[in-house]
Amino acid sequence: MRRDLRLLPVAGGVWAAALLSVFIPAAAGWCALASGVGAVIVCAVVLSRSDRAASRAALMVVMLAAIAAVSLTAMSSLPGRDGAASWDGRVVELTGEVASSASLGRDGRLWVEVQLTGIGSPGAVRAASAPVRIGIDPADGFDLGATVRVTGEAAATEPGERSALVVFGNTAAVEAPASGVFAMAADVRGAFVERSSRLPEPGAGLLPGLAVGDTRAVSTALSDDMRTSGLSHLTAVSGANCAIVVGAAFWFAALCGAGRATRVVAAAVVLAGFVVLVTPEPSVIRAAVMAGVAMLSLLLGRPSAGAGMLALSAVGILIADPWLASTPGFALSVAASGALIMLSPSLTRGLARWMPQPLALAIAVPTAAQLVCGPVIALFAEQQSLVGLVANLLAAPAAPIATIIGLLACLTAPVPAVADLLAASAWLPAAWIAETATLAARLPFAQIVMEPGIASAALVAVVSGAIGVILVDGFRRGKIIRGVASGILAVVLALGGAHIVLDGPLASATNPDGWSVAACDVGQGDALVIRSEGRIALIDTGPAPEPVAACLRALGIDRVDLLVLTHFDLDHVGGVEAVQGRVDTVLHGPTGESGDERMLQRLGEGGATVTSATAGLRGELGAASWQVLWPQRGSTAFPPGNDQSVVLEVGGGEVPRSLFLGDLSAEAQRMLSRTAHIRGSFAVVKVAHHGSADQDAQLYVDLHPLVALFSAGVDNDYGHPRAETLASLAATGARVLRTDQQGRLLVGLEDGALQLWTEKQPP
């Protein structure tokens, strides 16, 4: 079947122009001018050419006109965006209309997008118009369409981001609640969320996300598991949800005997109602348009025209909002919809050689999406799911059931008995999806860490292309192409198998037996391990779960006896889910936000005993002993954060005397010296704050370390460790070891002498 691909270059050109206009705003005007002039020149030239040339020229004119339109849209938005960005770093008061649903961030705040109507210093708000993103306390819930007033600290965003400003709200209030259909939709959603919350976990928190896109009840742990298992597209309204709604409406209309035109109209009306119910924010409208076009092209038996319809939809969306061009969500929507239209039919025919047609179709749809979306994900994300395809195949039958029955439960809220029955029925498939995500994410090597960028995307694209060549129907006679693809997959499988063996059963065999202190290479963050007689202490968990999990696997550790969270910055606690449910005792520094308390609560629910750490607290770890030297009990000299980091001294039982300084600044270090009365030299010192310049040189002279550990990320934005700090430690005679240059660092004692091992040789 010949596909009409003529509009694909148009979409590609408009997308490129949108990216240029949002990342380099000064180029938007020139782009509009050049494309406008180009369209005029093409029109003039074509007057003297053949009909065939005229057809191609007409397509060129359409592309140039669309490029001019998207550039002009970007230009028209720049004054408002620049005005909002000028408040960077200041405390502002703003008013605006809520333009999105709320999502719970890792920092414990609820984040929503707001279309500004005014901004200024507190008490002096002036008219403004720009999209901003605000973070508020979870108690201050906002509905779409509400007019709000927020005061907080503002930060300008990077070029290309859809929001011109980010505001960390201190106070927030609703000036005017949502009205009309927005208010009705909010009431219906609220009733359904409340009804779902009465159901048991797993599944209760996920059900509102599957049915109406409300993800506030989805726990951080489940959200991470959904992402690891490749199921995160189900936790919020995405193209998958919209496709399910379109397909269900089309099928039901057909069941009632409706004609093709009536079925299309019914599907469009139901999809529009679904968009209003789940909040018509830009991401939802984008997903609805893409999924609607893809599903209708298949349901109408016109997949040949589907690519053109998809390209035209993408062009229209970008002209309306050029900043969507730089968002991963838009790229994934286009990729997934394109896979559904262009790749899944060939995959279905290819798979039907080995299995029944219905099963082949069920497998082909998620496989096509996974193959096409993989390279896009590699552009933006550090993790690639290796279990996504299997997890999607297991979850796919449950997703439409949970979505459709959940929607019916939502709409039947006026009849509580019926709504309760439907919600309970939708809970079962939601619980199945939640359990699938949790089990898949817990599998060894469920995901791999890759540096996001073009190189990773190209690598994933090659592997995805090889898999596609093997599976699709069109390459059965291309022996050379299939041979190359088979060779690529053989190499990938061999390398992957070797990696699994070396990072799994043989991981601990690559480490020396005598280590007692380890600094994990987790990027820009801290994760230190202490071992004595088989007992394990972990000091901080780095910025993300996978790096610290990989380090613990390599060290042969599956349970942590003592977890110390020095403070609650993301680079120290972002990986805590890696040890969730595998910790006996937690020591932590002062909490500052509600998200900190929720993290500790989850650790407690996982079986850990949670204790606030203050100076004087002592304990045993195997044959070693530890004591907390900082922070002082009841001290208000410093706010929660870096300067209230837990400082731990550990020694004895083959553990060299070691001091772990968290992220203390020079001022806090001087106060530590005065209050802790530290005496004698230390074998190992973990240098404070990744080796920042804010250090008390005299403290390190007094400590006289033999080894100075620096935990920092490669080419980090902060320049850690700083040259002056490295020089200061070297001047004390310490041996400097750095995770950014030498990878994982191990220190041990053998016959009273320090032994050092590094994962890599320093440059």
C-alpha cells in the first residue's frame, strides 16, 4: 500500500523553524522574513513551469507559509515572555489563570502552569501576559480555569522552555474559582478521586491517573516504578488514553448500527468531552489531536492518508504554540502516533507469520511505539527501560478496561451505588498495572543508564531499526539487510549479556575483599558506604535511584543496616527509592519541607526505624562505632539544609577513622570545630559540599587526613571540586581521590596500613 508522505517535509520544516525560533528568539524575525520572501519567489518561478513542477512548488509554498506563521507566533509572544523573565531572582506577586492540572513534584510542591494576567513586586502588580509555572504547597490545590494570586521567588527559565518563569510560591490564594464547564469537570473529578481514595492500594492512587489524568495520589515510588518499567504514559493523560477513548466510542457507535460518518462524529464528540473532563491543558490537547488522527486513520481504513493527517495536525499545533517543539511530550506524541499509523500494520503482518492475527496486533502496537519512541527518549532521559516492551504487553489489556470503567464511574457520580460499583470494578485492572510496574521495575537490569543526547539516540535508533527489520513484513526478501540487522542484534545481545554478568553475579568479584569505606560514583551527589563485619551503613543516596543501586549491586549489598540522610537536597536523597524497604535504621538531618517528612514516612512504612540525628548520638556498626558530631540539638544558627548536614565520625573494626562532612560551609565548619572538640588525625575525610570553594582550610589542617574523598559529577555546572580546595587538601599531605575522575573509590585497612582502590585511572 503506497503511503502519501508529501506533507512530512512540511512538518519537518515547521518543526525546525519552531525550534530555531524558541531557542534563538532573535532569529524568529529573520526566519519569518526569509520564508515569506521565499514563498513569493517560488510563486513567481512556478508560473513558467509545468503542472508537475507547479504541484511540487505549491507544496513548497505551503511549507514556507507555515514556517512564516510559526515564526510570527513566536515573535508575538516574545515581549510578554521577556517582561516576565525580567523578574528573575526577585520576590514577585502575580495573578493569572490556571492553565493545567496539578502534579506533585519531587520537592513536595504541587506544580501548575498559569497564564499571567499581572506581575510585579508585592503590592504593585502590573498587567502582563506570559506562561509561568508555579510551585505551591499541596494544601493549596488549584483547579483549571481558576484565577489565582501567588507570592514567591521567581527564576527565569532557559531558552526553549515553554514557561517563561518559574515561581516558588510562599503564599497562594484563589481570587476567583473555576466556572462553567471547568467547575463542573473539577467537581466530577474531585468526587471520583475521593471515591478512589477509599479503595485499597495498589491501584487506588493510580486509578484517577488512568481515568481522568489526576496523578496527585500516585506515590513517588510507584511513579518511579512506572517510569522504569516504561508504563509512565499510563499514569497521566497521554495519547494511549485518548486512543482508547476514540476506539471505544467508534466501536460502540458501530455496535449501535451507526454509519461511518456518525461513528466519526461520535468519536470526536466523546474525545472532546474527555478532554474537557481531564482538563484541556496543552499537553492533553496535543495528545488528543495526535491520538485521534492516528486512530481514525486506522479505523476508517485510510492508513495511507494517516501520515499526511498526522503531519498536518503537528503543523497546526506548532503554529498555535511553537514552544511545544522543544518538549519531550510533543516529540513522543508524534513518534507514537506515527508508529501506530506507519509501523504497526507492517509489524502485525510480520508477527502474524508466527502467531494468530489478534495476538500479533496486540503485540505490534506497543512494540511499534517502543521502537520509535526509544531514540526520542534517549535524547532527553538518562534511563532506558529494558523491560518496557514486556511490561506494556502485560499492562495493555488492563489499561483500556481501567480507563473506560473509571470514566463511567466518574460520570455516574450522581448515582453513588453505581459509581461505587464501577470504581471497584476499575480498581482491579488498575491494581494489575501497578503490580506489573512494581514487579517489572524490581527486575535486575530493568533499565540502563545512558548519557542523554544525540549519540545515545543514534545508538538506540540503530538497535530499534535492527529489531524492526527482523520483525516487519517488508524485509523478508532483503537477505543482506536482514543479515546486517541480525549481526547488530547479536553484538548487542553479547555485550548486554556480558554487562549483566559483570554487573550482576560477578559484580562483587571485581572488587577487593578488604574494603571498608566506599565512595560511589553517582554523578553530582553523595553516596558513601561503610562496611564492618558484614554490617552496612549508607551515607546519602545520590541524585537518582539507578546509580546508587548499581553501586550497591557492584559492592554485593542487598540490605542497609544504617541509612544516614545528611540533609534533604536532591543530590543527597534523590536515590532513596533504591533502598526503600531494605533499610533497618534511618538517621536524618533537620527537615525543611513537607516532602522531607513524606520521604521519611515512606521509609518508615518500609520497615525502617526513623531517628533525627543530633550531636552526641552514638551507635555500633558491626565492630565499628559511630557518633554524630553535628548538628547541635535545638540549634537555630542555620536553617535546614547544607549547614545542618549530619556530620558522622566512624572508626574501629577494620574501618579506618573517618569523618563525613556532608555539605557544611566554612562558617558551619568553624562552629563544628569549636563545639565538637575533634582531636587527633583522620585516615579518611569526605570533603564537604563536593569540594566547593566555601571551606575552612584550618579545619582540614587540624584533621590532617591521609585520604581526602571528593564526590562530584563529571563536568558538573558548579566546577566542583574547586582548584583552591584541591590545593588546600593537597597541602595537608592528603591523597586526593575523586569520583568524577576515578569512578568508584574504595578504602580499607590491611595490617594497619591503608589500602586504596579506584575504578578508573585518573587522567
